[in-house]
Amino acid sequence: MNNHHQHEFGGNWTDEKLLRVRKYLTAYATILKKKFKFAYIDAFAGTGYRENKVKADNENQLSLFNEAELKEIGAFSEGSARIALQTNPPFDKYIFIEKSKKHFSELQRLKDEFPDKAKQIELVNANANEYLLDRCNNYKWQNHRAVLFLDPYGMQVGWETIKAIAKTEAIDLWYLFPLGIGLNRLLKKDHKSIPESWKIKITNILGTNEWENTFYNDVEVQTLFGNQTSKEKVTDFYKISNFVVERLKSIFPGVAKNALLLRNSKNNPLYLLCFASGNPKGAKTAVKIAQDILKR
Ligand SMILES: C[S@@+](CC[C@H](N)C(=O)[O-])C[C@H]1O[C@@H](n2cnc3c(N)ncnc32)[C@H](O)[C@@H]1O
């Protein structure tokens, strides 16, 4: 068994996510072609593959086939990196960032698989936040454009990173925000019972501590020792989604207002797929396209 088999994630919501990013990449490359040098940046690139869950349940059967055959019968689906490399018209550059050594070594195969694009592929084995802060802050962006896909499993992306991305005024961002899988789980019913380290995490991902007043209300409770106030959770997925979209609006010139709540097969919200456009001149068109793509 090769490493592909150990990297398994996602159900239909993964299809939903990748389908939309794929559509945007095609529209984007078509519009920007000949106008700018433009790159695709995948900051949580993974292995380039994702494995369909059903198939993993039949591992013994699967090992009868080689990789090419598996692809043919659809046992592997493309991950975001492969999808970007297949986009037409092509991008001028593909930057794939991946922290895990194991996943990174899988990514390196992409150069063999897409030999005509090998020179345009830049592979970076690093922490996405550190790499993006440097790339956004220390390079000239005036004549460049990029689409950046942030697809973390959890709460890895700091607000400082999002701010640096916006500041380039050159990047369009697709951000899979960990709404149900991350943030909502940390927002305990009673504010008092959220550990200090979680509060720091929440503030770090949202870039503000205003969430404490937005998601919690002071309530009077009668106790044996008289009345006391406590902060109780008064939020739901829609309110949190709006908050995230508003946060993006505070730093990007254009943000899709219909960010998409992606649910698992049990209908529980996992992620919020958000779009924000960084270039003041291009944002209106970009947001229009993204909003269209985000419609169910
Ligand atoms: C959800 S997967 C990405 C899937 C990929 N976008 C696709 O469609 O095939 C998240 C990836 O991010 C990597 N990762 C986790 N933390 C990271 C970090 N701080 N910087 C860069 N990569 C990270 C994980 O190793 C994992 O491969």
C-alpha cells in the first residue's frame, strides 16, 4: 500500500468544496489571461489526491489494482493541487505549501505527472502561516495576481495571515473556515467554562475578542448566594457565519455574501466556504462570479 491510502478525508462536502474552487479557477484564468502574471497558491495542499471513503472500506480489494487503474475506476479523486494543474487556461505558477513531510513527498510526484508544468510548480514544505506572512509582506505584488486556497482541517489559520493576504490587494481568497468542526465546539454554553487557551485560539482565528459580546449575553441567575450574572451562549451557525463574513469584509474590498455552509452526511455543519477578493479594481467582478458559484 502506498501513502495515498492513509490520507483519507471528506465526503460529499469535499466534492462541493472542490467543485466550486475548480469553477472559480477556470473563470479566473480566463479573465486574467494576458493581463497579469497569475499564480495559484494552495496553502494546505495535502497529497494532491483524496481517497473516496467507500473505497477505503474495501482495502483488500483495492490493493489488487495499481494506481492508474484505481484512478480509472474513480477510487481516487483529485485533490485541490491536481485540480489546479488541470485547469485551462493554465496558471503562470503553482505554489503548493504542505507542512507534513509525508504529504509533501507525495506532492512531489506532481512534477512527474505534469511534466509540461514542472517548471511552474513551486513546492514548499512549511507552515502555511509563516510562509504566507513572508510571501505577502515581503514581495512586490503590483503586477501579480493570485488565487489562494486555504483548506485547513481545523483552526490553523491566524487572522494575521488573513490580514497579510488582504494587504497585498492582489489575492483572491477561498477560505474553508472551520465553523462547526472548530469554532462552534470551542464556544461552550457558559462563557466561564471556556479555558483561557481556547479563548486565545478563538480570538486568534477571528482577529478580535468582540465574539465574546456577540456570541454571549449577560444573564442574571439566582443562586443560593443571591443574584449573579453569567455569560450564556446566544448564537447559532448562521450568526457565526455572518460574523466571519463581516470580519472578512472589514479588510477585503469584496466578499461573497452567500458563504456556503458545508454539512456532513448527518447534516451537521462542518465548514463555511468563504470567498474574499483583494484587488479593489477587480473585486466587484470576482465577487459576482464567486457568488454565482456559491449558489446551491
Ligand atoms: C484538508 S487537507 C488539504 C486537502 C487538499 N486541499 C485537497 O483538496 O486535496 C489539509 C492539509 O494541511 C496540512 N497542514 C496542516 N497544518 C498545516 C500548516 N500549518 N501549514 C501547512 N500545511 C498544514 C495537513 O498535513 C493536510 O495535508
